[in-house]
Amino acid sequence: MNQYRIATWNVNSIKVRLPHLLQWLEQQSAKNQPIDIIGLQELKLTEDKFPFDEIEKAGYYSIVSGQKTYNGVAILVRKEALSLVTQDRETAFLDFQKNIPGFEDEQQRLIAATIHLKNIQPLRFICGYFPNGQAVGSDKFSYKLKWLEALQSYLHAQLLQHSRLLLVGDYNIAPKDEDVHDPAKWIGQNLVSDDERKYFFQMEEMGLIDSYRLFDQIPKSFSWWDYRMMGFRRNAGLRIDHILISPALKEKAALCAIDKTPRTWEQPSDHAPVIITINQ
DNA sequence: ATGGCCGCGCGTCGCGGA
């Protein structure tokens, strides 16, 4: 059976992490499990500085919404996986969109495109770098909630147009206490507070499914670990990177996993990639 | 021990990250 693998990864600077990205993509291909689409977050550079050529040499087309120093998101698609009619750079990403329509924002946090892979129906792929929020009650937290509010309306409209939709990225929300290494310590804090979790649950009420929880997972599985305090070695992490899928994709989902391998490499991103496997 | 780490920028500390 044909399967496709779709991933998300907050790379925390594409300039610094390009070798890791290329190594990881190569490693997946070598296992005969190539990543067909990947959403990247926290590029921390403008589009003119994005390494399009190196990534294309590795077999991927990219589209980018970049910003100096902060934020920035991209979608990569494996050229070989593209359908015959969308094999060119110009047709690989259809209905390409940067930012949430109608939401004025300097910060580059969202990018979306429709992608036609070989032998399967088109996928609407939305990649988001949700605001961090800094601290509950801060200005940045208000911005986070406004952004989440705008995202809800956008998603509602997108779901009406696209039955096969994925929303991937760094949500900066740990939806449940099982997604938190020490829930008692984190109670009510940024990333975990009810105010932001409410939006995650609203997305689920809209029909979106947290694909990671469709499958058995090891307890205390996380996607981010603080650089400080030996977070990774102590497994003091949070699960804040997610792949939500629309109902039409639920029966097609075969697996969802976090790959901690790149987090063990020298000079890693603080986030690990999350991968969903979709049956044809 | 509530800190400790990173990446970035006209930088050699402050900010943002989560």
C-alpha cells in the first residue's frame, strides 16, 4: 500500500539547523520512509536568505513566509512525490497563502497551500507558528489569544472548502496534563492555561483530530524540551507541536510519532519533528 | 539553588523563546 509521510518541525533558525534538516530528511529516505511534505517554523530569516537551492538539491521545493530575526514559516514538498500535473515549482503549491486573511500582522506565522501528491486526493496543508504568549496576562498573551481567535474563523472557512486538511506546527499549547512533564508545576501557566487550551478544544469541536492521540503512545512523550536545566536528559518537556487532521483523513492515518533522534544531535533545535503517516 | 540555554542583532548585553 502506498503511504505518505507528512511532518512538522520547529527548527529554531533554518540557518543554523539546515544541516540537521538535510540529514534528517536523508535519514528518513534511507529508511525508505521519505518525508513528502514538511512544515517548518521559526526560520528566523527573510525569504531572500532562505536556502532554497540546498533544499532543492535534496529533492524538495519550498515556499516561505519569512521575517528577520523572529518567526518565519515554510512548506517543503518532495518533488518526486508530486502528482504529474503539479510537478513544477509553480504548480507544486496551489492557493498559496501567507498569514491569516483579514488579520493584520507584521509577524510571519502562517503559511498554507494545496498540494497534489501522486495517487491521492489533494491535501490542504496549513503550517503555523502559534504565538508563544510569554506569560499569562501579558501583552504577548493577549496577542496570542487574538491570533488564536482569528485562526478559528480561518479554519472554519478552510474546512468548508477543503475536506482533506492538515493543520501542523508549533501550537505553543500543551492540550492536556498528559502533555506536560510536571502538570502541578505548570498549572495555569503560559502554554498550559485554560484560556489557550480552550482554543485547542474548539478546534477539536470543529472536527479536527489530534492525530498523535489516535495511536498508542509511550507516557511522557513530548516534542519540546528546554535547553536549560538539562531538560532533554531529564525528559522535562511539553508536547506543543501537533498535527491536527480533518475527519476525512482520520481513517487514512496509519501512524503518528515524534522523532527524538535529531534532539540528541550536536547543537539541536529544542523541538523534535512530528510525523504522520497517511495511507493512500 | 527558580538559575543554568540558544539564536539573533551593527552585538560584546538585551530580548525572545517556552
